[in-house]
Amino acid sequence: MSFVMVAPEVVASAAADVESIGSALSAAHAAAAGPTTAVLAAGADEVSAALASLFSGHARAYQVLSAEAAAFHQQFVQTMSASGAMFAGAEAANVSPLQTLLGGVNGEVQALTGRPLIGNGTNGAVGTGQNGTPGGWLIGNGGAGGSGTTGINGGNGGAGGAAGLIGSGGSGGAGGTATGTNGIGGAGGAGGSAGLFGAGGAGGAGMFFGDGGAGGSGGFGDSGGAGGAGGAGGAGGAGGNAGLLDGSGGAGGTGGAAAGTNPVGGAGGAGGNAGLMGDGGNGGEGGNGDLGGVQGAGGNGGNAVLIGDGGNGGNTGFGAVIRNPGAGGTGGLLLGQNGMNGLP
């Protein structure tokens, strides 16, 4: 995070660009100096000699001016380079006290509420199913949930942490893998909800037979997170709802295809509902059924509120028995069309 209004790296890069331009101009001037300052007379008469002298004089005057411009150009490059170094020094001098101040404030707030004022949440450790911690109360993204544990039955993924007032929710962790012969994989963790401004976190994917996690809800003017995909035979997670004012609902997760001893495909997740202005999320597609088995139902599309289109319903998966596509969501009350129903 930069604590000054000028990025020193940008200034240094611009100085290098300006210097390369000056080098190209100097090379062009040097190449043109010989032919232009010593123009040969077209003939032996006085008029030709006078014209050649006139053009050569102008060329020599131009070379004098170009030399002065090159000197100014070099001074300008040096000034820009020095300015970048000065900004970098000012930033380095100011970072320490600001970080100290922020650390002190964060420490007090953390001790009182268990959550800092400013800062991102911590991600859950991989393979533990730990939840992501919430972001700072004022500014901060939620931490991502850790993936689930591996075992005879896989553990569930951790939920994503909630965001602060400004920030996006953390994504949910993926479900853990089952190692047992008839073991069931873990469900994906739910995505964290956003603050006033920010997007909801995406739900985690489920593993074998595990359901995908639901997407987190969006902030006041942002979109909800997408639901996680289901594992083999698992249902897809529902998309998160958008914020109150503006934003689209998150898409529902895709249902997992049938596998192993389970002939049934997972259902697609429902699309999230929109805010006052925004489109509903599309429903997730149902998972494919096993040979002769039941396919998963498509998820319903999310609804719009005032202005926006309803989300499309999810298609039914391939199978031999029942076809149950998702219904399209309703369009906005003032403006918008209903979503299309899914294909059977």
C-alpha cells in the first residue's frame, strides 16, 4: 500500500522512457548533421553557392538549438529520476510511523472485538477445513476457507470470512477427499458475505458426493458470489444474493455427475436474486445420471426486482428417468424479461 499520492516506480519508469526518447532524437540529429551542415552547391555560380551556404547555416543553427534541447532534456530526466527517489524516500520515512499507528489501533480493536479495524482476514489452512477469518471492520477482504481434511470421509471445506465495510467476502474452501471405499467427500464451504461495498465470496467445490458451497451475498451495490460445483453426485451450491441497491445474483453451481454406487446426478444450485437493479443469477445445470439412473434437476434462475432480467433456469442432466429443468427467474417489475426455463 502506498502512503503517498505519487508512485515512485511510475516516476522512475517514465524517466527511463523520456531518456530513451532523448537518445533516439540525439541519434537522429547526429545522423542528419553531416548531410545538412555541408550542403554542396548545385553549380559553380554565385547563386548556387549562396543557397548552399544559406541551407548549411540554417542546419548549423538547428544543430546548436538541438544541442541546447538535448542538454535541457538530460536535465529534465535527471530531475524526474531524482523526484522518484525523493518520493520513495518520503514514503519510506512515513511508512514506519503510519504502520506503528495502524498496528496500535488494530491491536486495541482486535483485543476488544476479535477483529481488526483495517486489514484482510487470514486464510484457513489447507487440508484443515478451517474457516477464513473476517476482514477488518472498516476495510478488508475476508479470508478464504481452508480445504477439507482427507480421510475415510472427507471433511467439509471451511467457510470464507466476511468482509469489512469495504471489501469482498472470502471464497469457501473445497471439500476434502474421501479415501475409504464407500467414503463420502466433504461439502464445499460457503463463501463469505461482502460488506457495504464488495462482492460476495464464491462457494467451494464439493468432492465425491459432497455438495458445493453457497456463494456469499454481495454488498450494497455489488454482486453475489457463485455457488460451488457439487462433487460426484453432489448438489451445486446456490448463488449468492446481490446487494440491496445494485448487482446481479451469483450463478448456481453445477450438480455433480453420478458415480460409483450412487446412480443419481446432483441437482444444480439456484441462481441468486438480484438487487433493486441487476439480473438474477442463472441456475446451475443438473448433474448427469448413471446408465439407467436419475439425472439431476436444473437449478432455478434468480429473480430480478425492479430493473433487470431474471436468470435462466439450469438444464437437466443426461439420464433415463425424470427430467426436471430449472425455472427461469422473474424479470424486473419496471423493466426486464423473465429468464428462460432450462432444457429438459
